[in-house]
Amino acid sequence: MAAVADATAPAATIREKISRPMVVAAILVVWLVLFAAFRGRQTLTLAAADLTGLHRRLNDVNDSIGANRNSNPVFLYFFNEIRLAIDNLVTFVQSVISQPAGGRPVPQIGWLGVVGLTGYVSWAVGNWRVALLAVAGFTFFGLQGLWQESMDTLALTLSAVLVALLIGIPLGVWAGLSDRFNRVMTPFLDFMQTMPTFVYLAPLTLIFLIGGASAVITTVIYAAPPAIRITAHAIRSVPETTVEAADSLGTTRTQQLVKVLLPMSKRTVVMGVNQTIMAALAMVTIAALIDAPGLGKTVVQALQSLDVGTAFNAGLAIVVMAIVLDRVTTAAAARTETRRDGRFLKWRRPLLGAGGVAALVLVYLSHTYVWAAEFPGDGTAGSHIASAADTATTWLQDHLSGLTNALRDVLTNGLLNPFQTLLTDSPWWLVGAVLVGLGAVLGGWRAGVTAAVCVGLLVATGLWSDSMTTLASTAVATALVMLVGVVFGVWMGRSTLVDRLIRPTLDAAQVMPPFVYLVPFLALFGATRFTAIVAAVVYAAPVAVKIIADGVRNVSAPTVEAATSAGCNTWQIITKVQLPMARGALTLATNQGLIYVLSMVVVGGLVGAGALGYDVVAGFSQGELYGKGLAAGLAIVLLGVMFDRITQAAARRTRA
Amino acid sequence: MAQHWRAGAAGLAVLGLTLTACGGAKVGDSGSAGSTSSGGKCGTFNLAVNPWVGYEADAAVVAYVAQHDLGCTVDKKDLKEEIAWQGFGTGEVDAVLENWGHDDLKKKYITGQKTAVEAGSTGNKGIIGWYVPPWLAKAHPDITNWQNLDKYAARFKTSESGGKGQLLDGDPSYVTNDAALVKNLKLDFKVVYAGSETALIQAFRTAEKNKQWLIGYFYEPQWFLSEVPLVKVDLPKYTTGCDADAAKVACDYPVYDLDKIVSANFAKSGSPAYDLVKNFHWTNDDQNTVAKYIAVDKLSDDAAAKKWVDANPDKVKAWLK
């Protein structure tokens, strides 16, 4: 795309480079002037309970699905078969590790067997360090008093990941081999990742019924895209020379795929598995809303009585599970890369065999004896964790609420309210023109066209005003994410020690279900848009921090040394050398930060953000508002696609 | 290298130890007899549990009685209302125990698809309205009359309410006419959507503790009222039909007779669990007691139900007739 822009205007590039910030400034000035002139006109506002024709039509579609469920052949022969297959898979995995099965009061494999097997597999695919971590982590679930819940969550996650990979890897390979398929696939993947789950939860239970199948399919919809994307990326990154060499040896296409492309992209594909697992764990609490068993249910139920301690305990188990699975798959990816020496290989086999036998003995014991089947003790560690979390939140609420309220008021009145007024009180055509103009200036004409299409569709959803309210909060949240991202990213990028200390916290913030920290945030900031912004920052900042830290670390050491010897102080090195040279990472962090913030819009709707998030929540709760909720979900997708395309195009330009 | 040696040796050691030292009770030795003693006739009873503690209390007690007195296998399913009602048609749900009005769902599933039927009142009275924290009602007693609200509007201002007083609304699951009410009563307030019951409860809790000004939508029976007894504000009295046109509502919410809904098939099945659901009837105080056991005393559903059932054998006996 950048190449096209360069080819069409080689002479104009210099002029463009000088004037781009000025054009942006000019657009903003014109906006302000026209805002003053047209304030409050054609703002397309729609009250919370009002519907448009589109919303009603979407409702009718939903109703007709329900009415025809039992007669339509698509349901009888297609969806029902899928449901049965997945239901059987889930029930099978559950009977092995989590639910009583076959007349037994306990599952086939008890805690000792699961811990043993996990340790053995982690050691076999990774190394002994992650094996220790896995054993410790899984034992911790038992100590927390959450063994069965954890195993239910693990069973659902494993089933969902299996299905996601079965679908995702072939599709990913195809997308890696065919540009056209890749282009067709990308919008679908965007859609699957940014469409709020709440929107399709109710229809899914209508199609696949309440139970394991629906929970797994919900999770797969969200977790399969990373597998597809990363596999495609892996296939594409195999060096062309290698492929040509294989070509010249006269290999067929199948041989090429099986013997060259797949083995060479194995490491990246394992990273795709890792991302799929993480995405699947992010769905644990959402799936609990349609009766998926496990830790998510504990979290959701505890929050009905605002029991932060219990919710935190269960949330912590999810975090531990995520960290264990993350480290094991990362170690596995590293192993596929490093070749060990011959001496090692000689001993590895017998050791693996011995370990396998030991694991099987543990499995046998846990199948046979009660002490190895049911985790001993009554989870006192869990109640200690819960009461400690309770004490900590109470202390925070008592001592910090004055400070937090002041912070909220300053940021809300100083930044959020004026910006939101500018967006919602301007006529829609003015904001639309500004968005298209900014897209075109920052990202090129294609980004401009995308922005124009998205603006048009946003107006068509009938939720323009709500979209602008959400956009204002999203923009403020993204700005805060970048602020946090730069501060911590630079700090971590410059010091390995700091990196090692902070990284586990970032992992925890990313996988801790937002539902857990919503109650303390509500106590600190009240039911306001600002609470939603803070929740979004907690979730999105870790990604930005990690990307920026990575970018800063990748600035070549000689450059930094040269600057140091030239007499630059630390501040100058950061601002004049490291940050400018990590520009690519900064734009990527903005892009990812924004997408992550948008994925929290619905959670924001639960704590006072109103607008699109509330529309989605309301649509999930009230049948009459379903169509409006669906339209709001579409609006969120549109906002996501628009900003993704603009920032990506802008990133390509800064690199060019 | 050496580490793997060690790991292997450790594995072998564990193997050796376990083969020589294993013992203890075997799975299936005991206890299994108790768990499978179902009464045969009842079978599985699929009970939807909607996400609020009052409902959880209903479900806990009904499930306890069904299990212990009727020998049913109770399968509780945590679902939102709309999804639970969908389950009537697909056979995934047998009963919903506490329905708040929901005329839209009744129209769709009872008169439309005919997959659900009514199973009578629970005896609970659902009250919806505007509430203020107790400290506020004490400090300004006249605030409980809606006509005085405007006088205090400026005190209710927040960062969200755009210069007007804030009226905090909660979970979108429940019926609300608040936007229309504010408009039609010509109040200088703006409805702010908290978006969840959690947010609403936390807001009232903070307001009572820090003596903050807050007025919001709330309802009873609700376990939180036993922690902070919120005071209801009197709106113009409800008369039949005054809420017929949603846009022109200018009166209080009606008192809802909370009722039970079951799937049409379940009603015809002759299951003793159906008779239990149909006969289930108790008071707001009863529900609040069990809800308090669950939410405040943190008892498990089963323990809470047992405590109440043991204390109220007569009421339970009446349901089992």
C-alpha cells in the first residue's frame, strides 16, 4: 500500500512530510470553528429506550431463528450434529479430569494423576523448570479449595483449544499459501475478535443449546483467530530462498508443505497455540453467563453479593493457570528451536520412558485411591487469600477514595467532558469528515476510504451519538495506556531486572478477569465513565508496555553507546535516541492498545460508561433491545476496524 | 543433563515409594450408596438460576427440598432471564422461580411459542422505585417526597450528569421508566446508567458510608437492604393503566406479584418437582432471611437452605402436599 502511495507521488513526498502535522492541525482548527457554528445540530442522538427500524428488523431475525429451530433442516442436520460432537468431546474430557463419571463419585483421574501428568508433559515438551512451575501451580488450585472448578475450566479450555486448532491451523496454512484467501479471511477474523461476546451469547444458546457445546463454541469464536493469523504469518515468514531450493529439487506442493513449510514454521505455530490458550482463558467468566462450569462461575456468583475476596481467589486461579500454560507452551516453542547435543539425546529417551511410567503410576493411584482422587484439606489457603484480598480492598477504599475521586473529577472535567462534547455535539457530517480527513492524511487515501465507509455504516447503525460518546472514552483511555506504556516500557526496556520484576504483574493484569477488580474500582471511582476507562487501562496497558519495552530493547547497543559518549544524559538518550528509534513499536503499541481498550467497552458498560457498552449489555438482558445491542456490537467492530486500518497504514508510512 | 538424571531418579523413587507404601480407602468403597439413592419417579429437574441473590435463595430452598424430600436430581443452571426462557422450548430448562413482570417474554413464550406456562405466585412482592441512603432520609426527611427532589437537584450533581442532578439506574434487566418519569415529572435530573446491579449496590454502599448524596433505582426484596436499609422516595401513586404508554408515564411502578414460570412439557410431565414448584410460596422476609445467609453470612446455597428448611418445617410441608 505504501508502495502505491510512493509510486503515485514521488515528487510530493517531501512536501507531504513537511506539511502532514500542519494539515492535521488545520483539520482540527476547522473542526473547532465549525463546531462553534453548528453546535448541537444534526447530532443523531437516540434515547436509551428508543429503537430504529434497523434494530426492529434485527429483532425479527432473532425471533424467527427461535421460532423455526425445531423444523428447519439446517438446525436438524447441521447445527445439532456439531453440537452433539462438541458436547461429547466436552463431556469426555470432563469425565476424565473434572466431573463424576460412570457411576464413580469422582472423575477418572484424580488430582495426583493430573498433577503428575501435567508435570511430565511440561517436562517432556519444555524443560524441568516449567515442569516444576506446572506442578506447583496445579497443586496451588487444590490448596485454594478450587480443584474441581479449576479442572472444569481446564477441561473446557482444552476442548476449546483443540477445536480452535483443528479449525485454525488448516485455515491458517491456507491463508499463508493464498493471498486471496488471506484477504477474504482478514475481515472475518477482525469481526470475530472485536464483536462483543454478549451480542452472540443469546443466539448461540438458541442454536447450540445451553451447555458445554455453547460454551466451547463461544470460546472458539474468540480464540481461533490468533491461531489462524499466527499460522498464516508463520508460513509466510519461511524464507523464499528455502522454498525455491525445494522447488528446484522438484518437490510437489504437498511435499513442500509437509517437508519444508510446516517444519520450518513450527516454532511460530506453537506461539499461535499459546495465544489461542490465552484467548480461551479470557472467555472463562463470559462463558459462565451461559452456565459453563468452572472458575468463571465462582467469580460471577461471588460478585452477586459483592464478595471481592472469593472472586479474587478464583481469579487468581485463572491467572495461575494462564501463567503455567503460557510458560509451558513458550518453553515448548523454544525447544523446537534448539537442538541438543548427542549425549543428551542418548539419555533423554530412557528418562522420558521412566517419567512416563511414573506419571502412569500416579494416574493409576489417583484412579483407585480416595486420597489421590480428592484433594485433601478444605482449601484453607483459599479462605486466607480471600480474606487478605478483602482487607486490602477495604483499606484501599477507605484511604484512597478521596484521592481517586479528585483524580476522576480533574480528568473527567478537564479532558473527557470537553472532548466528548466536541464529538457528540458536532453535526455527524462534520465529525465524519474530520475522521475521513485524518485517516487520509495519516494513513493514505485507502485508509481515508476505509474511514469513509466506516463512518457511513456507523450512521446506518442508528447509534452515531453513542458511538461518539464511546469514542471519546476510548481515545482518553488509549492516551492513558500510551502514557503508562511509555513510562514502564522505557523503564523495562532499559533494565532487565525491572523487566523481570514487573512482567508477572503485567501477565496477571492481562488474564485476571475484569469482573474481579470492578467492585474495588467502583468503590474508588463510583459508577462513572472514568471507572470504565481505568478498567480498560488496566487491561490494555500491559500489551503496550510489553511492545514498547521490546522496541526500546531492540535499539542497537552501539547507537546508545555512541550517544552516551557524545555526552547525552539519560533523559536525552531516552527522548532523542531510544524513543524515536522505537517509533515502529510505539505505533504498534497504539494500535494494540486501542484494540484492547475497545474490547473493554462492554465491561465499561457494566460500570457506568453508558453508550455502546450499555447498549450491548441491555440488548443481552432484554429481548426487545436485542436488535439495538447487535447494532451497538457492530458499531464497536466498525470503530475497531477504522482505527486499526488508520494506525496500521500510518505505521507503514512512518517506516517507509 | 544432570538435572534430567535427577528428575528421572526422582520419578523412579516416587514409583518405588508408591508401590510399597500405597494404601488407604479405594474409590467406590463407601459413600456411593448414598449418592445414588434417587426416588426414581422424579428424575432430573432442570432449574434455571437467574443472577441475583434473591433468586438464588428461592432456588437453593426449592432444590434442597426437591433433592431431600422428593429424591430428584437437581441440575441448577446459571442463566440470564432471556436465555433461561429460551431454554423452555429446547428442553434445557424446566422452571424459572422468580419472574419480575417481563410481559415481553410472557407474550413471546407463553402466548406465542406456547413453550411455557405460568405456575402461580411465589408470594413475594416486588417493589421497584427510587431510593436514597438512610442517612440522607434522616438528615432531610422531606426528600422522600418527589415534589421536593428538584430543590435538592444541585446536590445530586456528579461528573456524569452534565450539570443536572444524577438519578442512577442499574441493571438493564429490570423494567425501568426512569427516563420518561424524569421528563414527565419535569425534574431537573439526568438518568445515568450504572449498567449492573453490582455497580448500583456499591454506589449505595459508598454513599451511606461517606454520607454522599445519591438517589437511584432500586428494588426489594434484595439482600442488600438488610445491610443498608435504603429509603424509598414516594412518586405519584400508581393507578391501573397509568403506565400504559411508556413515553407518558408519570406515576410510580406497580407492585409486582413475582411469579413462577415452567416449561409446558414439565407441567404435563407429572413430575413431583412440578407440584413442588407450583406449591412453592413464601414471604419477602423468608427470602431475605435465606438471601442474607448466602450473601452476608457466606453460607453455601445448600447450607443456607438447610438452615431455613429446618427452622420452617410447616411451610415446607405445605409445599409437599
